[in-house]
Amino acid sequence: SQPQPEPEPAPAPAAPDADIAASALGPLEVHVAGRRVPRWTSLKARAVFQYLLIHQDRPIRRDVLMSLQWPDHSHNSARNNLNVALYSLRNTLDGLGHGAQPVLYRDGCYILNPELTWWIDRNEFLAAVDDARQASREHRPEQVIGAYRKAIGLYRGPLFEDDGDGEWYLPEQRRLQDLYGQALEGIAEIHFRLGELADAQRFASLALGHDPCSESSHRLLMRCYASQHQQQLVGRQYRVCVDALRDELGV
């Protein structure tokens, strides 16, 4: 198998001006007014926050959170537990001053306070992927590379990687993983077309580290080697591809 050297993507943008910065790609990290939240005293509080974070664009009914986190409890018990979790969440996210509340309750729904400035790496990642696609449609390869490098730099790992209990976010986790793989494959292909073979090989190898069964990445590496008349490496990469497809997919 090919070694997996690290490329040098654009660093993830810092968010010093955000009231609350949340990195959800990989282990969850939260900064409030620039101060890192050291630990969660309540895992249920964290779980509620994660749900609100991913559904930032719309209010979430109280009953939805209750049934999601306490499906086997009575209505009153689930409501009490939610109140306790929200109290813990607000204490965890305390530190903004001026009585600012990160989580608001309006008309039977909870929502992240839109008056605060939020920086969420998932949102930045999706925006970078959209920028890359737009630049691709406009045939601007350098801008595509820049946008994809930003997206790759933001992706520290699967969504909520350190949460082994939740299931509701798994479809979104898979979608983001697919987009990350597409970014790696896309940037490798562009580097190849521009004749930048070292970068093409680096990102294709990263794509295979992410998904050993990415046939397009195997093919791209073979094309890189072939263009450098390294026939032995072409054959070796073909065998790596065959083995991966057999071992992972049984084909």
C-alpha cells in the first residue's frame, strides 16, 4: 500500500471574534468568548447542544428533544430531564457576559441565539465545498484548489467522532465523510491535469487512506506513475486496488 503523507491544506480559519466557536468535525471542541470548554459535566447537555448545532437553521420543538434523548421516559420525566440538561448546558456555555444566553426558548421551541456570532466548522466546510463546486463550474482550477484545501483543512475527522452513543447524526456523518472524500479526489484530479504530479499523488494517497476502495483514486495514482514511466508502480497500485476491493467489498 502507498504511504499516506500529509498534504499541506490551508489551515482551518481561526474564529477569535465569534462568541461561540464549535468544531464538530472530529472530537467536539467548543470555545466560548475565546475560552475552551474543558469538559462536559452532563453528556445529555452535550447531546442536546449537538442536536441544536446541526439544526441551527430552525427552531427545535421541546418534544423532539425529549423523545430523542429520553424515549422511554414519561412525558413529565423527560421534560424534567431536559430542563436539567439545558440548565447544565447554559452553565457550560457561560462566559459571554451581559446576561447573553446561547440557547433561547421561544414558542415551545429551542434555538441557538441568532443574536450571537457563531463559528461552526461544519458550516465552513460545507461553504468551502460549495465554493469549490462553483469555481469548477466557472472553470477556475486555482480557486477550486484553494476552496478544497480549506475544506480538507477543516475536516479533522467524522462528525462528533468522540460520541459513541448518538445515532441521529449518522446519516449526516456519512454525508460529510463522502464530501471529504470527494474533495480529496477532486483536488488530486485537478493537480494531475495541471501537471502537478507530486500534489496529485499526495492527495490521491490521502483519499485512499480515507477510502481504500476509491477506484478513481487508485486509477489516478496509476496515471501519475504511468506518466512518469514507472510501470512497476502502476502494476503494484493495480494489485493494491484489487486487494482492497476483494477484502473490503468481496468483489
